[in-house]
Amino acid sequence: MHFQRPLWLLLLPLGLWFFYKMRQAKDPLLGWRAQMDAELLEALQTGNEKQGVLRPWIGFVAWGLVVIAVAGPVWRLVPSPFAEDSASLVILLKADASMTEEVSDPTPLLEAQLKVQDLIDVRPGGKVALIAYAGSAHLVLPATQDGQVIADLAMEVSPKIMPKPGDDLPAAIAKAGALLASEDGGGSLVVLADRVEAAASDVKKAWEDAGELGMQFLNLLEDADVEMKAAASAVRADVQPLTPDASDVKNIVRAAKRQIKQAQVDEGQQWAEDGWWLLFPIALCYLIQFPRKGDER
């Protein structure tokens, strides 16, 4: 909750002073108040006299609501109908030899390839890009809404096609940052890996250079290693544990949406001005002030 034009709130003290003076000027009992005990004067007043004293303060309440409405109270973002469709999810798929080790059945690489298909299934029509990395990082396919092509290509990624062994996650992040920088909708990253061998400081440096994009890790082993947790902490990312169903990728997609929305807030997305709701109590205040039949003029 904040105000788009907070300087208008400076009119509130001015309104308070004005209505206080108006109350004094229109108070028919002003002279008596200086001479008579307040409790006795209260007891002698009729309903009309009390109403006459109250009406200026109702006007002040209406004035205050008008000022607040003009100041532009906002508390929610204007939803963009194109934001979710234009934002890309960039999959960073590790393809080093460690991903083919039979530490589990299926291997971490096959688990990752199957999870790419799950990501496509739970995000139909969403833009997805694929980057494979080992000792170097390579763009497999830029962002596309044809997710099945991404899933099919992911099944062909293996250590055999990678020119250099290793774990250069910073290079993959840099390539993803360059890819998203060329697109209008922005996006977020998800790393599918068994472990992280790159130093957390190097991962953070690449992430900062890429624009501090939203980022997540899907751990393909039973327990995340210390290096993956350190890298995730350095880039303010979550480590999603592997699950036998699609709940892990559903969590990733939900978190990616939140990250994209937060990025829109940081970039100054417009807020919805809901001050017009105050028109109803403002109108009510002015209706109360209308003189009724039998009121003293």
C-alpha cells in the first residue's frame, strides 16, 4: 500500500484548519461556550443544534477522502495479459559425464531429460529455451513456444556431443542472460544438474552480469551437495528436490511466475489506482450534509 502522488496529502492539515475555522464561524453557540459550563450547554442543545455542529466535520471527512483519492492509493499491480506469454523459461541442462554415472536408476541425465518433458507439459504454450553446458555452454534452441521440439532436442543432449568436459555453470548463465537480453519479455532460469562444481563466487558474478535473473535449481540426486546449496544461496535461488511425479516442476513453474512478476515490479510496472472506491463514502458524506425537511435554515 502506497500513494502515487503523496504530495497531495499535504492538503490534509490545510483542510483541518479550514474546517475548524468554518466550525467556529458557523457555530450558533460560540458565544455561550465561553460563558456556560460545557455539560450544561450540552444538555440544553436540541438535535438540530448538535447536527449543525457536526456537519462541518462530516465535510472535513469528505475532504480528507477526496485528498486521499487524488493522492492515488495503490496496492496491486495492473495485470499484464502478455507478461506470462512473453516471458521465457531458460533450461540450463548439465551434460557432463557425471550426469551419466549410474548413481541412480535412471541416470541423472535421463531424469533431467524426462523433467524437461514434464516442464513442457505443465507449461503448455509457454516460451522455453534450452542451453546445454559442461566445460562450455551452448545454445541448443532459443526461446520457442513449440515446447515439444525442446523436449525432443533435450533427449539428444549427452556428454558425447559436448566439446569440453567440466561444469562451467557461469558460462551457461552468461549465455542465458545474453539470450534474454535480446527478448522483450525477459524470463527466468532453471538449472537441471546433479551437482555444481563451479565456485559460488563465479556463479554469483555471472548472475549479476546477466541482470540478476530469477533462478532455480532442480537437484537430480537424492541430496543436494554443498556446492549446489552455496551457489543457490549466492544467487538467491531455491533448490527444488527431485520428485517421482511432476510436483517438482510445478513448483518450479509457480516460482518462475513469481520471479517474473517481481521483476516487473522492479522495472516499474504500473499499479492499479483504486482510489475511485472512495467516491462512495465521499458521496455518503455529502448526502448526510443535505438539509432535511424540518431542519433549521
